[in-house]
Amino acid sequence: MRIPDPASCHVFPETGKMSDGTGRYEKRLSDLAGLYADSAAFAALLAAGDRVVYDVTEFRPSERPGDLIFGVTRMSPGRVGDEFFLTRGHIHAKSDRPEIYYGQKGTGLMQLEAPDGDTRVVEIRPQTICYVPPYWIHRSINTGEEDLVMVFSYPADSGQDYGIIERSGGMRQRVVAAPDGWALVDNAAYVPRDPEVVRELTRSPA
Ligand code: NI
């Protein structure tokens, strides 16, 4: 077989862009409808303009098991009510696949939730590497006043299940602004996953 060619990409922390990617996508405020507790604040913000909230430039060489996808994500600062701008969040479709995030600019959080509801938060600033272990639902949040820019990499066959958070009425806890930065509060709409679903999501690969 013909083996793949090496490649290099350059990361621009100031703009959150990356050269020589194979693809790019962006998410607007309207793509994030339903994620925030304060729906009136969301509607008011959306009425002021359907702005880009985050964008991703990626290098996707293939989707072969054992290959790697990597890229850069840039997320705008902002709030909807007392919640910071956040990504939709997901678990990997192959749930045992991990991920790495590497802070480049700004300050933020990785909010992680195990299938059984266990919650962890990792603070990310420039030069912080965040390890997202297999089986954890993950979402990034910009808690700062400037863009949050991170490099990421994950196994090419991971896939993403974006519905897992919605099916539980959101993540078990919400990150809200607090006098000293941020705080976790319980999400009243959260519905715990059925034990059988948890077992299925966390079973060892064959
Ligand atoms: Ni991921």
C-alpha cells in the first residue's frame, strides 16, 4: 500500500486559525438554541444578531482507526444570562476514544461528565494540556473576556454523538458566572441516564 504523506500546519493563536487545514466549520448562536437555562436572555441576544460563536479549522487526513484528526478551535467570549458561551458538547460515538486539548489563548474550562453523572471541570489557559479520557462527555466554555483558542487532537475514528446531552435535559450541572469567576449549579432539568445506557456507554471494547 501507499503510505500517507507527512504534513504540517501552522497555528495562529491570536486569530484562532490554522494554515493548511482540510476543512473548516463555524457555529452561530442559533445553532446553540436550547442549551441555556435563560431562554429569554438567549432570545434577546439572538434578536441582536446571529453571530458566530465558535469556529473550527481541522486537519482530517483520513478516518482510519489509528489515524489522528487535529485542529484549532476559537470561541468568542460572552454570556447568555449567567452562563458563559459554550460548545454543544458530545461523547465520542466510539465512546472509548480520548481527546487532547491544548490552550493557546484566553481562559476557559473543559466541563466533563461521566455517563453516570460524575462531573469534573478542568481550567484551561495558554499552555495547559487537558486530557479528556475515554467515556467522558465534554464541552468547552469560554470564561474569559477574549477569544478562547485551543488545539485539539483525537483518534480519527472517534465520531461524535451530539445528542447525548440533549437526551438527558442538559449536563447534570451548569457553569455560571460567580464573583470569583465561575461556579457549578445543579441543572434542574437533568434526567439521569438509565443504568443500562451507562453500562452500554462504558463497556470495554471487544
Ligand atoms: Ni471530542
